[in-house]
Amino acid sequence: MTASTLPKEPAELSAADTDRIIQMAWEDRTPFDAIERQFALNETAVIALMRRHLNASSFKRWRARVTGRATKHSALRSDEVTRFKSYDQKG
């Protein structure tokens, strides 16, 4: 991997980016692949970020919600689901 393809360290993320990642992670229809494409954070890094920024009960609730959820993993999604952008996300 070159330096430009390494995942971002959480310290390099702005507060707005961190908030957007958390919002995307909570959205049912946004797969982890979309977060990785936009922010260069894989699923493991998103889980670590969520653990750091959510309180313990919220993190546990989020993990229970996304674990095994087909819409959060592109490989498990139905071919009919082609959209990952939130309705409130701009352009």
C-alpha cells in the first residue's frame, strides 16, 4: 500500500466527517462499502470509531442492529438494492 491508499487515522477526520460516518453507519441502507469508498475506513475502522464516539449502551444497540444485517454488507444485499445514498444527503 502506498501512503495515499492507507486508511485515514481517526485524528485526520474532521468533526463533520466523523458525524457523517456515524450517521451513515446508523442508516440501514448504507453499506459499509459506501463508507469505505467515501472515507477510506473499512468495517473494522467504522466499528472502532463508533465504539469511541458512542456511549456504551448506544454502541451495543448499534452493533446488535447491524450485525448480520444484509443491507449493511453489499455482498449480502439483494440485487434489487442499488442505492445507498440517504434521502437527506446532498447531491
